[in-house]
Amino acid sequence: MVDFKYLSIVEWAKNYIKVEKLIKGDRFFSEKELCDIHNVSRQTVRQALMVLESQDVIWRRRGSGTFVKGTKKTENGSRLNVGVISTYFSDYIFPSIVTGIEKVLKKNNMGMQLAITHNQVFEETQALKNMLSQDIMGLIIEPSKSALPNPNINLYNEIKALGLPVVFFNAKYLWSDFPCVAMDDVFACKIATDYLFDLGHRKISGFFALDDLQGHKRYQGFMRSCEQHKIFKAEQNVLWYSTSEKSSLFTLSADRIRAMINNSTAVVCYNDSLAVQLLDFCEKESIKVPDDVSIVGIDDSKLATICKVPLTTVKHPHQLLGERVAEKFIEILDSSDADNIKDIFFKPELIVRNSVKRINSR
């Protein structure tokens, strides 16, 4: 399995060089020292050092050590670094997306400055300020709490005034006119819900994130399917939750979730991560999946195949989305009419596994 921890080491190394004010020729950490600092394998450290070498940040001489070299520059001396801000990185579908971004940027002789916000607006604020303090070419951003009012509008206006290109991925703020590359989340949840109706289900519940725009769009797809199948009070069967509360959802709302399952034959979940938590909850409650209730997720993450009941889900483009985001960014750089560059939406497909079964309509 590919270890994506090396990207975190790359960003840590760049920040360390900046904070410690290391200059060209200064000695940098050895492979063994980096392994000890980050508690990772030598292979992971070697991957990180290879990236740092490719970006002209460090250079290595056999028998002598590793030394600071400097950041890769263009012919006129400006840096070729792109700021990438993601809500998460270390798990779920995010390593694949970031890998796709890095792949295309590297192919075009560009480096990457990575920051993680943990879906917290104040961390996005800090990430944007840090990026603006550096000589970056532009920004690739996954917004934090994209469905809620955002206090960073002034920062984004500053970015626009500076003429820096910006591309959002997975979602974008409703007030923003920067382009976005995302899966068609409305259609994703609609095909998942349609599939349940096609198998005879009529009592279908939905669990959605209230603070992310993806949650709102997936809810829209859920409701659109219900209305088309003449279920006009579907909103009564919806549970909204905050992403920051997801870890405690099945404890704090256990009674409500239990009641919803008892009154449903199927549940559509905001994503695979939540669906797997629901599978665990059902196991503890002696609720059999799919015999007692069917469950559908969205994203087709690795979780969908390793859980006890392989999950029927909707496929997210993963690395391909990351590649398209970076390509869109480069398109803006090369365009004389960047304001008219359009969004890209991937059309998702349903992946059928074992968590859903056909029932007789009732």
C-alpha cells in the first residue's frame, strides 16, 4: 500500500528551512534523523527527499550528507510553488486527490505548498495568510465548512485583487466566482436513492452533513429522487449533523438513529465514512445489514471494501479529480480570459456491493 506520509514530511521540511532561516549550503537532516523525528520508515523518508530534490529544495551527496539548495525558480526568479489547502490529508479519499494534484504540478515543473485545515475555518484563515506571505503562483483549495458563512471573504478578495489564480475542489463557497472541480453531488445522491426505490424500498432515510455544501447538494439529490417517486414527506426522515460532531453522533443521537432505522428499510449516508459508522452501530444493536436495513454510502473509498458488509456506494473520481484540479489551475495560468473558465463536474456511477437487498414494496 502506498504511504502518503512523505508529503507531510516534504511540507514540514520546507517550513523548517524557512523558520530556521537555513541558507544554501547549510546541512539538512539525514535519512535516519528524519525517520526518528517523524517515526516513519526509511522508504517514506526517501520518497520525501526525492520530492525535495526534484523541487530544488535540497541536494544530496553520497558520503557527505544532505544540504539546503533553495526553491526551484522560473527564468525571471519567481517561485514555481502552488499553494494547496485541503480539509484533510492523511486518510479517506484525500491522499488520492492530493497525489493527483501533485502529479500534474510536478509534470509542469511546479512545486506544492500543502496546508491542512481539518475543516476548521480559523485554520483556513491561517493557511491563507501563510500562503499569501510566500511567493506562490496561486491556490488550489478545498473550502472549510463550505455551507456556512465564511469570515475569510476579505482574504479571498485580497487574493483576487492580487491576480492570483484560484481553483476550488470538491465544493466552493456560494459567493465565490472562482472555478471549481467536483463530483456532481446532486446526481450522486439521486442515483443512490433511485437505486433503492428500484429495489422496492419506500421507507428511506437520509443522513447528511449540515455544514458542508456537499451535504446540502447530496440532500438535494435525495429529495429530488423521493419527490419523483411520490414520497412527499421525505424531509421528516432526514438527520442532519455537523462534521465536527460525527465521532459522537452515534452516541448522542443513538435513540433517534435507532428509531429512524426501525421505521426505514434503507438509509442513504452522506459518505462512506458515515455509512461504516452506521454499519458498526447496526452490529452493536443486532440490526442485520442488509436483511433488516439496507445502507448506501457515497465516495467509494477504501472503507467501502474492507468493512464487514461491503458497501454499495457511489464512485468519487479520487486521483482523477486531483489531476483535473491541477490541469484547471494551469489552464487559468495560460488563459487570457480566466474569468470565463467554467466549473468541471464529474458524473458519478453507482458501485453495487452487499449492503443493499431487494424487498417487496410496502
